[in-house]
Amino acid sequence: MSATLEGLDAAIADDQLADILELRALVLGTIAEGLHRRLFDEKVRFPDLTKAQKKAVRRAGREAIAKALNDLGVGAAPDDFTDLVAALNDMTARQRLADIKAVVDEAIPGLLEEFDDWPGLVKSTRDYLAHWLLGDDEDDYVPPSEDDKILVYMSLPWALRTLLLHRAAKLDVNLMQQGYAEKPEYEMFRANVRAITHPST
């Protein structure tokens, strides 16, 4: 199975990203997408679309974008946006993270229970770290806080290890739960998450 994952599992197992909060959150957020592509390869965003329908929708998208820009006086051709619409049928990052969370919840139900919206938190934090100015032109955009970054930094390794153990290695859930319950590091992780998400309790 490791060959199929093309070394992404080693990055989770070895965890050689040191203690650089932003780097770990950014890299592991990207690895999460890569693992999803390899472990959920049958999933697409619009599974009922035929090949001809996907081609027609992509063409319509390219033409609409070019027309909107031309209407604003900016010269553009539909072919300028081939790359932009190429990922039409790809799962969104949030959908991929939701799939990962579903596997984690099945295997270790308590791991992410303190998070109101773990997929949204990881996606927005990873996007911000990757692009820095993402959302700057939106008046209501709020960049991730230091606590958000810490929560992503702490939770992604646990979530991705759990994904690999359950989905790739196919370990028995009861065995996994027993192992986690006996691991002091797991209880420390959960206590740290609770201290940030529920500071008054």
C-alpha cells in the first residue's frame, strides 16, 4: 500500500516537520489532499456527469469568463481559462477533509469532537498559509488566529495517522481505540485542544 501512497504516509509516520507551526500546518494540509486523492480515488464532485457533459460545462465556463472580462474592456479568450476550469469535477478541499473526518470519526470518535468545523478550519488555515493575502479584498474576511493555526498544527498529524491506520492499513477499530486510550500523548493532545476550544471549562 505504501507504494500507492507515493511516500505521503512516510511524511505522517516520520513527522520530520519540526516545530514550525505554519510549516507543519501548511505541509500537512497539502498532504491531506494528496492522501485523499489516493485513498478515495473513485470520488468526484459531480459523479453523474457524462464525459460529453463535463466537456460542455468546461467550454461554457471558459466562454462565460472570457465574455465577462471582455464586457469590462479586458481582452480575453476562452482558451486563457482552460486551466481554471480543468478541475471542475475535482472534490473541493473541504469535501476531501470532510471525508477524512468521517473516517477518523468512525475509527476514533473522540479525536475531533471538540472542533465545531474541523474541515473548514483546516481548509481556511491552509489556504491562508499558502496564499497569505487570500481574502484580503473581502471586507468580512478574518484570517486564522494563532489558536486556529495551533489547532490545525496539533490535529492534522493525529487525523492523518488515524486515516492511514484505518483506511490504508485496515486496522481493527477496537484495537485502534484501545491503543489510543493507552497512549498518554493522545490524552495530552485532547486536553490541549479542549484548553483552546473551551478555555473556561
